[in-house]
Amino acid sequence: MKVSPIAALLPVPTGALQIPDLAAIAPPTYQPPGEPTSTIYFSLIIPTYNESRNLEALIQQVSSLLDQVLPNDYELLVVDDDSPDRTWELAQELQHRYPQLQVMRRQTEQGLSTAVIRGWQVAQGQVLGVIDGDLQHPPETLLHLLTAIRQGADLAVASRHVEGGGVSNWGLIRRFLSRGAQLLGLLILPNVVGRVSDPMSGYFLVRRRAIAGQLLNPMGYKILIEVLGRGEIQQVAEVGYVFQERQEGKSKVTWRQYVEYILHLLKLRSRGRITRLRQRFQFPLGRFLRFGVVGLSGVLVDMVMLYLLSDPSTLAWGLTRSKLIAAEVAIINNFIWNDRWTFGDISRHQQSWHCRLKRLLKFHLICLAGLGLNVLLLNLFFNGFGINRYVANLLAIAIVTLWNFWVNLKLSWRVTQVK
Ligand code: GDD
Ligand code: MN
């Protein structure tokens, strides 16, 4: 039986993590001099570590989709980090059936983010993408991402937190960790992390020219943060997708990835990236004004409730009990108005009572965090700076209103749907 020779592996780039621009790329086949460099349109990186049981299905599904929309104009690059289950070898065997497939086996460097960048360094495409090798990122979303790029986006991100997005059946812990990491990102690097609703996404396409020549220096898993933080990204598009349950193998995410994520954010922030990005960030003033009006109505509700419950001429209940009930009534008042008016354009896509209840719970958590911040600031201004207590309280309320607005906005007033 004739055994076809195992196809050659791609060379592994070393040195700086810098993606060449198109002009620097020799065309894949000989071009008559003077002809424009004819590279291909799309290069999709598939980073793998012990994915031998998922890879063939993924390659088959992705190839059949891209053969329809980009016949002979795309390439798939498996970048494997010397998997113990020899994923790279399986990928090489698949090359005979999928000629657009190429394989890189890294034996000295490790890590998801650098795997993606090393793949992009040897890629030929004008558009560069990344998809997980374990079928948790639905391949059909690629078609929507490609459409978004064709419509002018520099970056098209598959997001779990926009219309049509969600996760299969993540436990509360993983969802809490994912959202917690996002919140942390908003605190450390608001103008980068705040540009997308799912900064943790590992599934996106980016125009080569937006990141070519930039010296990339990612850590851990979050390649998207690196692209957003160092690329020339003008227009961002997002496409909803449902993060699937893993069929085979297991996730390599550990606590280490979360630590690396925080260090990565701090590193990006320290490079003074914020100033360059600040100009580009538009503050949603209209929505903020609506949020402020709702907040004022909440202050009124709080005051009236406090009077009705605690004033000697009414029920004369204890101050703390009255304040807690008054604050709770004010929070519910604010939620109702924000859900219907301030963020009505977003909430109308999640009308079920189940989603509404989850949004109310999330709003409570944010308000309670805000209440804690309020008490801290009030004490700081009153006891620390000797400011009049009522002026101090108003100052604290103003700052906390900004905080509450910003967090509600960046958590996209949307609950992660579990399908
Ligand atoms: N080459 C290489 N090197 N590949 C890796 C490595 C590595 O060190 N670690 C993981 N991979 C590959 C896996 O084989 C898989 O194809 C993909 O990267 C994602 O790894 P998982 O371990 O399955 O991560 P996850 O499913 O928990 O999270 C993924 O999806 C999230 C949502 O998009 C990752 O992509 C996260 O970054 C992402 O936030
Ligand atoms: Mn996975």
C-alpha cells in the first residue's frame, strides 16, 4: 500500500513577535515581475494542544464552509506546541485531504497567544483569524465574521455577550470568573477592554494591516487584548456566538492564565497606551444623561421612603431599617427605568422574565458595590478632607453614579445567555 509522504512542517519563526505587512511577504507561487503580490485573502490559525480527538472534525467543518465562500483563497494553519498526543502528526496526515492546511510544530516555545502570533507571522492572508481547535467555537460564525470584515471592520470579534451570544452550560463559577476578569480589565484598561463586549474571546478576525509591524508582547491566553491594545483598530464589529461544550479533551485554562491576564493588562497600561486610545473613545453622553435622570428619581424615591418610614410624624421606624428599605425601593425603581429607558434598546432583545430577573440581580450587585464605594468616599471626603457632609455625600453620589453607569454599560446590560 503506497504511503504518501508526510507533508513538511512550516518553519517556526523566532525572535520578535512582529507580523510582516503584505509587501514583505513573498507570494506563495512565482509572480511575473511587476505583477501585484497575489497573496491569499484569509489565514485562519488553529492553536492546538492535545486536540487529536477534535481536530479532524474541526478541519472538515471549517474547510467545507470556507470552500464555499473563499474557494482556493484561504489557508488553515495548525500551530501545535508539541502535544503529547501528537496532534501535529495527525494534522500532517490531514494535509493530503485538505491541501489548504499547513502545520507548525513548536518545540521550544509554549503558550496560546504566542502560538497564534507565530502562525500569523508565516501566514499569507490579508485577513488573519484565530479559532480554537476543540470545536467550542462554532465554525459557521466564521462566515459572519468574514462578512463584517468585508463591510469595513478592522477587527471582527465573536462575542458571547451580544445578541445571539451565550455559553452552552457553563457553571456559575466559570461565568463569574469570566465576568470578573472582564470587570478587572475595565478597571485597569477601560479604553481597551471597554471596546468589546467579550474581551476574553479567543475567536476573531483582524485585518493584517491593523497589526502589521506592531511589536506584540502578549501573555497567557488573551490574544485579543494584545491586538486591541497595540493594533491600529479603528472599526470593531461583534458577532454573537454560543460557546459550545467541549466534546473531547479538557480546557487548559488554570489560575495561571488569570494571573497572566492581570499582568498583561498592567503591562499594556504602563506603556502609555491609554493616551493614544483616549481620543478614539466616544462617551455615550445621551445614555449617561438618561441614567443620571433615573438616578435622581431614585434619590427622590429614597428620600420619600425614608420620610414615610422613619419620620416621627409617620411610622417612626428605626433609621437603619428605614434606610435599607428606602435604598432597596430606590434600586428597584432605578432598575425598572434603566431597563425600559436608559438601556431599553439592549434589554428588548432579552425580554424573558428569567433574563429580566438576572439583570435585576446583576444591577443589585453593581449597586451594592457602588453603595460600598459611596460609604468609602463619603468618609474620605467628610473625615479625611473635612468637607461638609451633604456636599461630601453629593460628591460621592456623583462619582458612584459614573461608576454604576460605566459598569452597567460595559457589562453590556445584557446577561450571558446559557443555551
Ligand atoms: N499551541 C497551543 N499552545 N495551543 C493551546 C495552548 C498552548 O499552550 N493552550 C491551549 N491551546 C489551544 C487548545 O488546544 C484549544 O484549541 C484552544 O487553544 C483553547 O484552549 P482551551 O484550553 O480549550 O481554552 P478554553 O476553551 O477554556 O477557552 C478558550 O475560549 C475562550 C472563549 O473564546 C480560549 O480561547 C480562551 O482564550 C477564550 O477566552
Ligand atoms: Mn476550549
